[in-house]
Amino acid sequence: MIHLPMKTSDKQAPKQDYEWFKTPYGDYRIEESRWGTFNTFDRDGKGLITGLHCDSTKHATEFHLREVIAVANEKSKLSKSQAHK
């Protein structure tokens, strides 16, 4: 069986008993797959990051969430400044 990378459209319904990690940019949880990799998911069950080590996957997820928010804020500022012209 060949395992393909998780698509961003793949969603997994969250259970109630997961440990959630909270950041100012969003909450996420970590799961270990049967292949020994670690996957993170947001509150909606959307897959975020896959990594080989739990700690590095946690750090990468927090970086990813922070950068996604930063890009969204920049786009918002840009669209507001263009609307005022």
C-alpha cells in the first residue's frame, strides 16, 4: 500500500479526548500515525503539518499558523489601502 501525502482538503473529525495546544493563532492537536509520523490538525479537523518528530512538528505547526495569520493580515491591509484610493 502506498501512502500519499495528506491533501489540505482532507479533514478528520476531532474527538473530544484529544490534547489541544493553544496558540494566539489557533488551536491544534497532534496525532501519531501508524507509520510513526506526526500529524497536526486544527479544530475543524483540517490537516496542517506532517513531521518525523513530535517536537519539530509542533514547532512547525506553530510557525505555520503564525505565518498564515500574518499573510492574511497583510492581505487585509493591502485591500483596505486600495479601497481608499
